[in-house]
Amino acid sequence: MPVLMENHSPVHISTTEDLDNLCNDLAANGLLALDSEFIRTDTFFPKPGLLQLSDGREVFLVDPLGIEGWESFRTLIGDNSTTLIVHSSSEDLSLLQHMLGSVPRRLFDTQRAAAFLGHGYSISYQGLVKSEFGIDVPKGETRSDWLRRPLTEQQLSYAVLDVAYLIDLHDRLRAKLLERGMLEWFQQDCAELLLQVKDETLEAEWGRAYTNIGGAWRLEEGQLQLLQKLCYWREARARKRDRPRNWIMKDNELLALATKLGDYVLEEGADGSFSCKMIEDSELFSARFVDRQAGGIVDFLNQAIEFDESADEENLDKPLSLAQRKKLKRCQQLTTIKAQELEIAPELLARKRQWSQLIANYQRNQDDFWPAGLDNWRREILEQDVHSILAS
């Protein structure tokens, strides 16, 4: 049974010197549990409010507002001998990437481990602790203001409990994964979770932002090129102003503006340049938006921008044909059958979007049509049946 750490006072870390000393002490531990509290309601980048760490004996509450240097912590989690234990790691990893410019070398995601062990695909930390140890962990401070100082006693108690049982969960779940022969599969998944973390500062990635806009496949070539530039402009603007993308311009507005401006370019006598009046005449935006933003948009659109990869409809998710939808349904049925045989969550084995991508890749006659998310241990389980489905 885990030690009830809520009965112990956490160690507070509030200076760079304190953090350096802590990282030095933790360097030989091998296992480090982490949770984080942050705010991202009205900003593009997350604002860290608190980091909770545990070595299995004590909980350390790290106040990022008072720390100027993170080099020792970056070194600690970047050491191949340190495994970072996190529950549902995607947001925590994104925060670390933003704060440190890097992610850990080794990860143990307890939510992903639980999915291999029959707990469902997205069990909460509280649900997993209850299931494995019979302990109730409250979650009342989830939406607290973690940037406010001083933090309340309720916030601090919640923060301690949210990391207190992670190392015990690691030990329990790892033993079960090893017993079931799934530890290597799980480790592959954790390695891929680390690779999926995006560096939001890399401008080269902004040129592919158009691929995330639903309905982009309907656009003509010129309109799609405009959408690529508009999406790039939004990416740059959102970061510069540190505001959510949709506060700058919504997806449907980007799509509609690319469509209308593309139509203007095709009009007889058009010289290929854009003006604020075109944006005003589109009737998509308020007068205030036109006054404040149209000039910047037009200036950007009128520039000659060379992207690493020009807009290409082949990069877009298009609706499947009737024949493809039938194959998709059979692939989803295969997922259910195989997941039941393995006693794992179906979503862990394969998801609808992955199947759609695989079928679309196959339709394009790609030699290797398996998408990255399936081209691993899943492929050896599914490949024979998938070839039969695709060939039917």
C-alpha cells in the first residue's frame, strides 16, 4: 500500500539555488514523478503555475514564478538514467517543451500503461489510484488560479496528492505490463509520445498549419495556397500576441477568406494583389477587425513567401468514398476483435482517424501506406487481416 503522502509536509522549492540542489539530490534516484499546474485560457503559450515532483518518499512543490534558471532540471530529465512518470502526459510535455526547450529522454505515462491493462483508454489519475489502491483522491482544485500568490492550503493539498501516488503506480503497472508481455509495446508508445511533442517556435512547422483546417480539401489550387499563407500569418500573429489561434481568426473564417480572395484573383482584370477593401467587401469581419488587422493581412499576402513545402491537396484529409467507408468499417470491426483478444482498450490499438489515413494512403498507391501511429507493434498484429480487407 502506498505511503499516504498527504500526511507529510511537502518541500517548497522557490529559488534557482533550491532547484539546483534538489536536482543534484534527485540525480541518482532513477524515477521522478511529475505533474504540473498551468493556465492557458487566454494565451497561446501555457503559463506555468506550479510543478509537483516526487521521488517516492517526498513531494516537492516547485514555484516557477521565482525561478530564473532551469538548466539543472533540464539536465535531470534529459538524463537517460531518469524516467519521468506522468499521468496523461501530453499537456505536461508541451509545458516542459515551452519552459525548457526540450522534453525528457525517458517517459512512463501511467494513463497509457493503464490502457494496456484493461482500464480503458483515458482513465483519470483519480480513477486509476482508486482502482489500483482503493484510495480516493479529490479533484476540487482543477480549475484554480495557479498564478495567484500565495496559493491556498486547499491548492497545495491538491497539488501534493496529484503526484503522490505516481511512483507507486509506476511500480504496480510496470510489473503487470511485464507479466503480460506488453512492456516493450508500452515503451514504444512512450517513445512515440515524446516524438509527438511539437516545438511551437519552429517556423518551418507553421507552413503546414493549413492541413488542420477542416474543409480545406474543397478549395481550388490558388485558394489552397492562400489558405496556407493565411494560416501561417495566424500562427505568427498568435505567438507574437500570445493569444489563442481562434482569438486571432477562426478556422471557418480562414477558409472563407481564402475562398473569397481566391475568387477575386480569378476575376477579369485582377492584377494578383490584395487590398484591405477586398477583406472589407468579403463581409466576413467586423469593421473593427478590418481597421486593426486587414492591413497586416494584406501586406503579408502581397509578399512572396517560399515555404519548405508548397500547399498540396495530397496532404489533406478528404472524405472517403463509399467503397473506402466500407473498408473503414471492416477495419474498425477488426480493431474491436483484436482488442478483445488482447484485453486492451480498442482506442489504444487503432483509432478511426488512423484507419482513414491508412486507407487514403493505400488509395494513393503509396508503397508504405502504414501511418506512423500504426507502423509499430500494432502493424504485426493487424497487417495480415488489413491486407485482406484492402484487397477485397
